[in-house]
Amino acid sequence: MVAELMGAYMAEIGAFGVEAEQIGRREGNPDRG
């Protein structure tokens, strides 16, 4: 049960990190993400 919650949580954080990185690159800010 806990492992499933942690897996979903990490997957969501990972997707957010990738999205933030793409936004940072598009805005020309390599420090973001």
C-alpha cells in the first residue's frame, strides 16, 4: 500500500520536474528545474 502511494508520488514529482525543466529551457533560465 505504502509502496504504491510512494510510486505514484515519485512519478508525479518526476513529471513535474521534467515539465519545469522544459519551461526553464524555453524561458532561457537553466537554473530552474
